[in-house]
Amino acid sequence: MFNVKEIRKDFPILKREVNGKPLVYLDNAATSQTPKQVIDVITDYYQNYNANIHRGVHALSQEATDKYEEARNKIQQHFNAAKAHEIIFTSGTTHSINIVANGFSSLIQKGDEILVSAMEHHSNIVPWQMLSERTGAVLKVIPMNQKGELQMDVYDKLLSDKTKLVFCNHISNALGTINPIEEIITKAHNVGAAVLIDGAQAAPHLVADVQKLDVDFYAISAHKVCGPTGVGMLYGKEKWLNKLPPYQGGGEMIAEVTFEKTTYANLPHKFEAGTPNICGGIAFGAALDYMNKIGFEAIANYEYELLEYATEELLKIDGLKIYGTAKNKTSVISFNIDGVHPYDIGSILDKLGIAVRTGHHCAQPIMDFYKIPGTVRASFSFYNTIEEVDVLVAGVNRAKNMLL
Ligand code: PLP
């Protein structure tokens, strides 16, 4: 049974105060909080078996290696990847996307087309712009409508045999839209294009089955799923990962090195140069264990209740407008109040102990689309409560009265 009161006991940080008020943490789309089950795994690593992996014959190194590879297996199972070596440990979604964008430099030619959705995080725009500058490939945008839904009829028209790559987020960080990625992937494959899905915002809310989706690449960050910062995953189909050249050179990623020539290690090590975030990888596995124990279905159902209630209550505030009203959306609410700058609302909420994000949320093209400087974004997790939604709504009302 899902019991939010019990779940909150797992998160030490939720007990703290900010500016003399109980913390109401509603910036989960930026970073989720960490339960003690994961903090304990981090402490255990540094207290008991901190060592470099894949290299040592000694016991600590072996233990650390086993736990790190065990975490890779957990991640493989979670996303139902066919093989453990299709899971590459990275520093996060941004790093994962850069591995693919860099690798495609040798597979893309001048005049080829790459498609991006209009609602991407900068992490899923800039690496592809850099790719297009390097190669002469043409970057085209799948537009969205006022609700923040992709215009799939235009997508159909943009696809052609020139399309080599399509990249899109599973869920938008600024709007909460859940994109129809099954359809996006199938249609891209019909013209022979590869697809990268940025799963950074989806991973905290649902489980993507990469084989069922038939997706070519899927990227996530551990810090959005109750894990630590500085670690994440790139899933890639074996056939693609074998085609792509390594992103970084260094230790761990080689088979043999002479001054004349280097040959590269097999997957996944080819893409894991240098000493990785060993503890982070192990804690990433523990974070998925923690969330799976609660259950993603229960998480999604509860977060949907929070979303519906918060949407209803916020819309009672005169002059408040929500950006991102897609039919399929997750627990993210981006809003503004007529005549008030989002930053001012965020600053007043902070004084009340309420953490929200303000600004363009690393998605400036979305703000340009709506012709706004930014929004206030409240993003809810499974450890938030209905009472916290009430505190948010009261805080926004108070900010509005102070600022207008
Ligand atoms: N993509 C999306 C949709 C995101 O929301 C984020 C982070 O907010 C990123 C990519 C970048 O993630 P990271 O900074 O962990 O690499």
C-alpha cells in the first residue's frame, strides 16, 4: 500500500526547515531528493570497500567491481535492455547525449537531416547543433501547439529518406508533456532514421522498456530518480554502440595501446574512459531498487492525484496561467501570473520555505514560443503531499498580493 507519511520518513532532508518554515520541496524535476536507503549505500561504499575497479587483484577492488557491475545489471533489468553491455555509465543525460551526437559525426553527411522536437532541454539541442555545424547536416524542428503537444501531422511531413536521426524527450521538463514516443520511433524507423529519446524526466515517473519501444538510444540521470548527481546512463542498441566511435580516450576504454595505434575495448568499456563514478553507479542501482520497491504504478497514480489537485487549486487564482496543458502530462506545473515576473514569485515562495524553479528551465525555445521570459515551475514527486500543495497555493496567493 502506498503510504506517503511512511515514505517521507525515508528522506531525512524533508525534515529540515528553510527560513524558519518546514521545507516544501517542489523542484523535483531539477533534482529529486535522496532516501536514507541510498545514502546508506554511499556511506557503506566509502566506509567499507572504496577502491578502483576493473584493475585490482585485491579484495576491495574486486568487491567494488562486483557491486558496480551488479548495478549495471539492475539498470539493464529495469529498462529491459537485451544485454548488460548496452548500458553505458555516464555522468548524466547531458554526457549520454553528447556521446551519441559526437559519434554520429562520422555517420552523418552534408545534406542529411536530423529532427528535433520544439520542446527540448538545451542538453538535447546544443549537441545536435554542434553535430550539424561539424557535418553540414540540416537540423529541422517538429513544432508544438499551444497546449504543448507535438504536431504529429507536421512530423509525418518532415520525415523523408534524408532523415538520419530523430531526437526527442520522453517527457518535457518545462511543460510536463508526455510525448508519443512509440509513434515517433516507429515512424522514424520507417524511413531508416535512428532515434534518441531523452528520458531524464520520464525515469522518475514511469519505466521505459527499451526493447518494446525498439528505441535506439535512451538517456537518463540518476539524480532525478532518487540517486546521486554526476552519474547516469546511456542505453544504446549493441549494433549502434558498435558503430559509434568512442567519445573520450583514456584508461579503461582500450584493448591495446602502442604509440603507433590504439585498439578499443569491447562494450561497454569503449565508452567509459577513466575512473568512473563508482560509488555513484552503485548508488544509482540502489535508487532504482528503492523506487521499484514502492512501485512505479503506485508512484504514477499518486503523482497524478497531486497534479490534478494542484492544477485545480492553482487555476482558482485570478490571472494565473498554466503553460503545458497536454492531454498526457506528468506532475509538472509551469505557470505565470499576469503582470508579475516569475523570479519575484519564486523569491517570495523561498522565504516561505517553498522550493520551486523559476526561469527558462534550460528550454529557451519553449519560452520564445509562448513569448514569455520564463515561468514558475512546481514539480511534484511521490513524497510530496496534498498539504504541501495547499501551502504552495497559499504562498502563490500571498506573493500575488504582495507584488500587485
Ligand atoms: N533533459 C531533460 C529533459 C532534463 O530535464 C534535464 C535536466 O533537467 C537534462 C536533459 C539534463 O540532465 P543532466 O543535467 O542531469 O545531464
